[in-house]
Amino acid sequence: MNLKASMLGACSALAMTSLAASYALAETLTIATVNNSDMIIMQELSSKWEEQSGHTLDWVVLEENVLRQRVTTDIATNGGSFDVITIGAYEAPIWGAQDWLKPLDDLGDAYNYDDIYEPIRNGLSANGSLYAVPFYAESSFTFYRKDLFDAASIKVGDAQITYEEFAEIVAKVHAPDKGIYGTCQRGKAGWGENMAFVGPMVNAFGGKWFDMDWQPQLESDEWKSAVNYYVDLMNNYGPPGASSNGHNENRALFADGKCATWVDATSAAGYIFNPDQSSVADKTDFFQAPKQVTDKGTGWFWAWALAVPASSTKEAAAKDFLAWATSADYVKLVGETKGWVAAPPGTRKSTYENQAYLDAAPFAATVEKSILAANPADATRDPVPYTGVQFVAIPEFQGIGNYVGQQISAALAGQQTVDEALANSQRFALREMTKAGYIK
């Protein structure tokens, strides 16, 4: 064999060896995520990461309540079903402190941690380590139909209105005979569904989940006032079957022109203002979520984030995906392929320094301001022993919040009175907090 043939043969063998090695190292990651529009875009674009990395993703896309149940059960039992999970600002610090998640401080200099807003990093950290990286962050504000407000001669200024004033506005734009309801608010039971709206509303009415001795306060005058207001508002001016509507259902109703107002996640603005997805993209504006006796805790604080369970045996590949999916380059990819209005909001400073995004997203400055203004450490009128705006940052809250959400949803559906719902909720919370040792 001559030298040239020998070298070609060696090169061919080396190439085949490298190819075989790359296939041997390729992983299939199972990822659990929520079925909202931002995550669906991530699923669509993830083929680019698969091509770059050689790895593949097996997607488990679930409704929000089901996602939380599946992921919580799996991680608490060390089940190992998932390599990447979608969790939020409630779970990340609690699960990280229990060593249920892999630390994510080692994604490399190119990841640019400093580009992530500090409150978002802090909200996903425990004991000085980051345990989830944010895909998008949000507060809440009020979406409204400009055309309907103009027709009713309703003027909205910069001052934060009260819930009492909000109800008066809603009554004026309620037109069910035309298929338009005065307001669409979450009614589906769940600590992250109806309670994401009800919790900040209770804050606005001066209420709290627990007093300084961890005694539940669910039968307080403030809770009764807030929940009676909510039930009356929705029964008088909401769509039929409101107790079954969560974020996704209300987003679809608003985008289809069925709702005059909607208090919900700032992250939904990218969908509502996108003419490819929303019939009211050019008719929508926004103002702050209402206050009542206080303005503390009236806009929630949340981040949907990606994490790696400690049970995953594919840590390197999983972290590589996290670094790709939550990077500034990914935000740019979404902007350039799906339109800048759809770019994941609220996490990176560079997004709000990008003129293309600012030009496409009229809500950008308000969203940024709302997220940075939310203060989980000072979200109630009266002193409390916990942090959190729409949730209480203790492990027991998931069960308590779900139960209370079920009771309030039942009251909204007319299956029991508000007083009955809150009495049941108080008994349950008292039992759970006593069992957990908070109450001696």
C-alpha cells in the first residue's frame, strides 16, 4: 500500500471512530414542561439544539396543574423520570435546599449570569447556589380593550385604580349579548392557577395567609371581603363556566375578543400583542393590577425556569440544553424566527437593551418595571413570617394552596358559599400547619 492510500485509510478509520464515539455519547433527555405558548415555541426550536449537540429531546408537555403534580411526585420520590424539568420561583429554592436539584453555577462564562436580573437569580437560588435558570419571568397587570373603553368613554390614567373602581369599569364594558364579557379571571383550582390571581387580590384587600405565629387567617374579614368580591365579579361579569378557566383558557378568550379586561401574567403580552395569534393585537392596552386598601403585593412575582433533577444521570447533556434554551442567543433566535414580540420576557437585561425588541413590544418597559417592583419580602399590609406574593415560600404551601383553590373554585361554581369555602380552608390549613410543626 502506498503512503497516500495508507493515510486515506487511516483518516477514514479515524472518522468512523469519531462518528461512532459521537453516537455513543449522544443522549436522549426527557423534559417535562408546561403547555403555554413560550414553552411550545421552545419545543419547536429545540431541533436546532439537537442538530448542534447530537442529543435528542423526549418532550412531556402537560397542563400546569398536572405538570406540578407529576414533577413534584417524581422528584420527591427520586423517581428519575425526567432529565430536565420546568419549575418556578416557588419550587427552585425549596427543592434546591433539599438537594433535589443539580446546582447550575457551572454553565460557563459565555452564559453571562450577570445579564440575568438579580431578583430573578435570587428567586431561583438557595444557600448561595442557583438551582434553576429562568426561561421567562413575569409579574401581573391588567389587559384591556382600548376600543371598548373608548366606546364607553372610560379613561385610564397612570394612577393605580382600586378593585372597587375596576368593578365599575367592568360593568360598563360587559356586553354578553355581543359575546363580550366584562372580565375574564382565573377560576380553575390550583395554587398556581386561581390562587395566582386570588392571592394578590387578597393582599390588596389587606389580607394574609398566616399571622406572625403561623396561625392561618383564611376566615379573616379581609379574606371574606376579597373572595366575596371575586365571586360576585365573576358571576356578574365573567364568562360561563369560569370555574374551569385557567391562564390558557382566559388567554384564548381574550385573544379571540371575548373579554374586555383580564388581570394576568405580563408574559402573556407577547401572545396578545402578536397579530399572528391574537385578533385584538391592535386593540389592547394595559394598566397596573388594581389595589384596594393597600398597593402591596398586588402584582405577583414568578419565573418559569428549567432545572435538572438530582436523579438525572445525564447531567452534562441536560446542562448543555439549559444553557442553550435560556441564553441571550436563544432570545435572539426567537426574535428572528417567531417575531420579536414573542421573545421570552423578563429575564435578561440584554433583551431590554435590544431596540428590535423594544420596537416590537409596546409593553416592554411596563413589564420590566412591574417585575423589578414586585417584592416577595414585603407583599402584605401587615407583618408576616413568610416571603412570597402569590404563594408562601414553605413546602407545605403547595398542598394548602391547592386545597384552598379547590374550595374557592367550588364557591365560584355555586357549589358552596364563600363562608363555607373559607371555613373548610381554615380547618385544613390549621391541621396541616400543626402537623408540620409550625403551630405548637
